[in-house]
Amino acid sequence: MLYPAEPFRIKAVETVAKLDRETRAQKMAEAGYNTFLLESKDVYFDLLTDSGTSSLNARQWVSMMNAGSSSQASDVPCELEQTLQTTFGINHVIPTTRGRGAENILAMLTVVHGSCVVGNMCSTSHRFHIESQGGRFIDVICQAAYQPALNKPFKGNIDIAKLEQVIEQQGAENIAYIRLAATANLAGGQPVSLANIAAVRAVADQHKIKLFFDATHCVENAFFIQEQEAGYSDASIQDILKQMFSYADGCIINGTNKECLVSSGGILCLNDDALFEEANDIIMLYGGMPMVDQDTQNMLNGIRKSLAVALRDSMEQDYIEHRVKQVRYLGEQLQAAGVPVIEPIGGHAVFIDASRFCSHLSPEHLPAQSLTASLYIETGIRAMERGIVSAGTKAPNTEHAQPLLETVRLAIPRQVYTYAHMDTIANQIIELYHQRESIPALKFSYEPKWLRFFTARFEHA
């Protein structure tokens, strides 16, 4: 396959640390074998997340600097609203400080005690906000998503039969909304087809249930539709996005890098006028008035301007093609060497199948967490566990939930690394794979109540 060169010029550089193995082992022990607790300055290749790690482009920097010249708070959100309304066809746009803020507002608007949200897997933070309102999430992703070695397009699709079965069992009145992630992050960044989105919308209409997207990686999803779904090869990314969102009642977007490339920010989009008014009331109660001091207002205005610019730029064909294919380039090198990864390769990250990589470790020995710790010690690569630790417990402080996928995510920041970096990352992971049986097991030494992957600490089992 021909991989496109970087469609940008690099005009600023950051020197990174190349610590020796002994020092890395010490740093990892001090961090409790949790890569989240490492300091960024001690990391060579930082693939922990694509949140807050990507590079802004020149147009974004210009927009942020120009934002400070306006004293009217309403001027800047207008540009973001217009961009999203034009792109997605959504009626109302609510900027939030973080993506988790958008998730929280949506849960407060829709979830009541005893209700449920159904969808194609759910991020840990979104699940927390659903559960904090007394609801629960029911996964109805297609069965193919749980077969890591199956190379099949659109493994993020919702299983329509499962969806209808859950609605029948729970009662449509007890379904808060359908959550459709495009792409499905926890499934390995797997996309959803337009045919599946339309089918989900038909079920939602039949039962009068609202359909909300997690649109954080929606541009990547649109690229997969363009590349792999019959009838869309000649359609533009913009046209595909417009059709995708014609089926949605709204969406949430984590703007912290992802498609938006900013270091902070989130978006809640709504079509329903009544929900929009209620959301504004919630912001007034919990977020305060937007009339903060001028320096803070200018900073927020800059972020919103940058969001608008980045959304437009992310839909450019050259940009999104390079973005997806750079990730694919890394994944295919690992595949060729026999390293077990989730197939097909997603759009924002390569997911290593830790269950197969560390087949000598049983689930109670936390294979994915053990692999992330050893990956940093042996190579200097920081990655993220997406398995038992991230899944949490079945109830607070009780037995571990047992996810069907035990993975390590190699999230590729946007506009940061080159193909030469991907070569080095691949070679180091392949070398570790050849000595994988030496990876030691871990166990919890400290377990927080919520979102434990952020602050949990571990020790050798």
C-alpha cells in the first residue's frame, strides 16, 4: 500500500527524553506501575492518549491570538456554532470546558434512576456519568467486535437484533437514549457504517427513543465509510458527515485534541429546543455565568475559535487520509511480525491484544496493565491499559468486571510523529514481543473507587 507523506511542514520541535532502562524502571516503580502517573518529560514516545497531545496548526494559533481582540463573549461561540451547524446540520451547540462536561450534561438531561442507555460500547467516563444518575449502560455492539483477529469492516456496528431485544426487555420508556459511538473506541477504534446508522435510526423512530452520537472520532468514521462502504467512494468527507448526522438527535464531542486538536474543550450538540433550554439551565447552576474576567474569557474564546478552525481542517481529504494511514502503517508492521492486534486497524490508535501478547498471565494478573508497565520500562513507550483495570468493578469495591477485550492502546497524537517514528515504535514492540514471557504480573496496591485507571497503583504479584 502507498502511504501518503505528511501533508504539513514542521516548524517547531520538542526535545524528548531518552532515559536508560534502569532509570525507566525506577520511574515506573515510583509511579506505581501506572503509566498515567509518569511525568511526560520522562517519556520518549508518548502514546498514552490522543487527548491533549497533538500539535496545533498555524491557522489555529492565529485564530487563538486574534480571539483576544474581541470583548464580546458571544462573538466567538458564534463561529463554532456556524461551523457545526453547517457541517452536521445540528440546531444548537453548547461548548464545554471538557468532553466529560458534555457527557455529564447529557446524562443529567436524559438519565433517570432505573433507566438505561444502550449502544456500541461506552467510554469509562461516559459510563460513570450514566451510572451517577442512577442509570446503567447495556452494550449491543455486533459480536464481531469481540473477535480481535477477525478482519472485517465496520465492527463498530450496533447489532440491530440485540438492540430490539433490549428495548423489548427493558421497555422503550426506560431507555434514556441510544448512544452510537462513531468510531467505537473501546472496540479498537472500529467504525460504523451509514447503513447501520440508518437502521438504528429506524428502530429509534419506531420506539420514540432519542439517538445521540459520541462524535469524537466522527471524521475518521467518515473516512472509513468513504473508503469501505459501497456507494461512497466519490462522496466528500463533508457530505458523508452531513448524512451521518441527519440521523442524530445530537452528539457529544471531546475536543481535547482528537479531531479538534485543542488542549481543552468539549461540545454538546442538540436538536431539541426544550433540551437545549434545560441544558442552559444546568450550565447556569453548575458552570456559572460566562462573564468571567477578561483574560479568562479571551482564553476560552481562543479555544472555541481553535475548535472551529480544527473541525474544518480535519475534514480536508489529505489530512484525514494521512491521519488514518499513519496509524495503519504502524499496525500493519506489528501484524506482519506476528504481534497480536485488534483487526482491522482503527483510525486513531493501534490496540494490542494483551490477552494473546501476555498469554502466560491470567486475568487476575492484569495482562494489559502488566504489558503497559513493561512496555515503558523496556522501550520508553507510554501506552494505556484498556482492559480489566479500565472496566472497573461490578459494584464499588467488589469483584472486577471481566471485559471481553483486554487491550493496550497505542494512541497516535496528530501531527506529532513521522513514519520514521512509527518504524522505531514498531521495532521496539516487536523486540518486546519476542521476550514477552519475561513480562511480570501485577496486582493492585491501591484501588480508587471511580475511574481507577487514572490513579490506581500496582505492585508485582
